[in-house]
Amino acid sequence: MTRKAKLGWATAFLALAALVAVLVMRAQAPPQGVRPIVWDKEICGECAMAVSDPRFAAQLQRSDGVVLNFDDPGCLLLHLDDHKPEIHALYFHSVEGEEWLDADQVGFAPEPRSPMGYGLGAVPRETPGAISLDEAMEQTRRKAEGDHS
């Protein structure tokens, strides 16, 4: 093989390696906005049940680019409490509409028929009677520990 041919192969290899590196870095970068969920196909990052009911879906986007979906807001809150991940973003699907609420917008209202029985539905934070994200986390922790008051 001639020196020119070797140089051509080396250049092509370096270009390919650079492209792969860019693609890997992009794949690991946290997404912008909610990543679409494939209903009834994706599993909850906490309880491993299928994420089926959009009204109760929640999504954690970690700083390392990993996205976890949850079938109940309580499952996401327990996951945060148990694993303490580095959070890029949190999203909760509104129990009353089609919108997603981020951690700064969300409040929680009683919803007795949530999939895993944590009794929370995401609503806009300014909804009368809504509790905060921190209060919802504490309520979920108590339910998980067996105090269903």
C-alpha cells in the first residue's frame, strides 16, 4: 500500500472516529423537553410496571442523559428519595389535561385511583389545594413506609 493510500485510510478512520465520538456525546446529553413515551411498552423506573395511563406518567431526565419513565408520580418521587440522582429535569403529566408540568410548575392534588396507589395527580402549582413537590415527596415516603394516613 502506498504512503498516500495509508494516509487516506488514516484520515478516513480519524473522521469516522470523530463522528462516532460526537454521536456518543450527543446521545449522552440530556434531552431538551419531555422525551416521548411509548405507552404500554416502556416500564416504570421504580416498580417495573408498564407506563400505560398518560394522566399519571412522570419522567426523570438525569444529568448523564439517562431518561427514566414512571407510571405514577409517587414512583418517581420514591426513586428520587431512594437513589438521589443528579437531575437534569423532572416532568409530570397533568392529570387533568394533555400538558406536561416541570418541577417548577407542578403541584399535586389527591387522586385516589393513581396506578400504584400513592394517591397523587399532577396539577398546575397554583391549583387551589395543591401541595408542593416537597410535600408530595414526604406524603409518598410515608405511604411507602406503611403509614397510609
